Amino acid sequence: MIFPHISDALKTPAIVHLRDNLYLARFESMKIYSTLAAVKELLARGQIGPQDTLLDSSSGIYAYALALACHKYGLRCHIIASKTVDPTLKLQLELMGAVVEPAASAPNLKMDQQNRVKRIEEILRTRPDVHWMQQYHDDIHYLGYREFAELLAGDFNTEKITLVGGVGSGCSTGATASFLRAMNIDTTLHGVQPFGSVTFNSQHVDDPDIIIAGIGSAIPFRNVHYDLYDFIHWISFSHSRSGSVELLKNYGVFAGLSAGSCHTVAHWCRQLDPDQPCVFIAADLGYRYLHAVYEQYRESAGVASLQPTMIQSFDEMHLHWCCMHWQRRCDPGAAPGRVATAIQATAPAV
């Protein structure tokens, strides 16, 4: 197949069979799906034009995806970058034409995220040509994952599937599960979170080694629709590192730290229903994590030896891995019924 732009070639994952009913969806950069569809839809609606600048905050994956989408459609791109954006990625973004502005220095990831949002608000007050993409809040980012759901439905031709992925902004796992269920595929969704994230109320548990900010949050995200999730897992850096290292050693897959989190979880939860495929998401490649994760491989445990503690309340939560049967219930602070409306809004094809 000949592609019109590199983003079209990179967006689709490879589906890899690892063992028995365990499968990997290996992305080079997962959020290309959502940014391409979102930008295409915004252009079609007339909400953005050729001279506009698309602005957002990112810890890495979304920045790369948005820069590629802007490159494809000839738009300007401005990224307020987390401290987790490394020099290699920063240079890539700038050579594609993006403005990469580091967020104000912060002592922790929570303050880093808050500083990025504050800077976006400052820019919006003075730049009418800027469109804030709001990857955390605008459900236009759900649209692109229809293609991923269709890929899974076509490859597996199954009535039931287990999907494991990082919660993050809520779009990749929430949208994919929604579209699969709309195709009458019984989808069990396992969401993965780091400790310290406010999204599923683990902010009271500190993991001092955390560097997987992208799958958690220090602020509420409107794109996280709580009653799409069947199980929620909170997992530490060390258990995530074990998953990443074993993914490379056993299967030759060099992926990021969130892929390690999901691998550890999926290795366990595939046993809950061994007759249906269990697919976990590897959202990016492992280069950003070479020093912090892979050079420490001798400290990693085998994932087969790792087990979650099943909990029924947030007060029971502790390092290094807890799991709650979430049962698709709303967040304790959310208004009932808002999820159905949000999901219906993502239903039109793009």
C-alpha cells in the first residue's frame, strides 16, 4: 500500500500473538489515530482554517501525533511540553515545524500538568488564531479509534474480547471499547492507572519512582467516562518496568513503560477468561525509557510472579498493584447519565 503521508502509515498498530490467548496491539505512536480524525473533523466543520495554530499540552505521545497531523494538513502546531518530553522528541517536533514551549519548572508531575494548563490559558487570551485541541476534554478525540475497533473486530472475528490499556485521557480505551460494544462484541475493559492519579482516586498513594504520567492525571479529565470500565488496576513503576523488560526479553518487543504496565496486567487477567482473546495496548516505542527503565533490567521481577491485591475501597489501596472490579459504575462525583450522552456524540463515522 502507498500512503499519502507518513502519519497514515504509522497510525495502524501491528497485532502480535504472544502466547495462548494473549495479544499485543503494538503502536509506534497510538494517538495518531485520534489527532488525524480530530483535525480532519475540525476542518470539515469549519472550526479551524489553514492559517490557524493548533495548541495543546503533552507529556510526549500526543505532541508527536499532533505535530504529524498538522504537518499533513498544513497547519501550525504549538506544544506546551511536559518535563518528560526529551531532547530527541523535542528536536523531531521542531523539525516538523512545531513550536515546543517547555512548561514552567515544577517540583512534581502534578504541578507540571497544572503549569501547562495555566500557560495554555495565557496564550488563548492573546491569540485568536489559536485553537486549543483539549485532548483531555474534547470527545472529538474519540472518533479516530473507530478504525482501531474495526481492526480488532476484523482480525479476531469474535463475540467476546478483553481489552487492556492505560486510562490516560480516556480516549483510546474508552472509545475503542465503545465502538467494539456498538458492533455487538462483548468487551471487558481493564483500565490501567499509576498510583498518584486523581482519575480513579489514587492520589493518596505515592509512588516515588513514577514516570508514567501519560496514563494518569493530576487534574480531572472530562474524556474519562468512568462507566465504560469493568476493572481498574493501579500499578507501580517497578511492576511496570518488569512488564516492559519481559516484553523485550521474551517477545522482542521494545515498547514504552505504559506498555509494560499493560503487559503485567494482561498477563494476569488473560486467565480470567482463557477462551477469549486478551489484547493489550503498547502505545509507543521504548527509546524514551532506555535509561530509566531498560538499563535497570536486573532489578525486574518476572511478571508471572506478580499478582494484584483485589480491593473494594480506595482506603485499601497500596503499592505495588491493586485491582478493583469497577463494574462500569460512575465516578463517585459524577452525575449519572452523562456517559451515555458523551458516547452517543462520538458515534458518527469520520
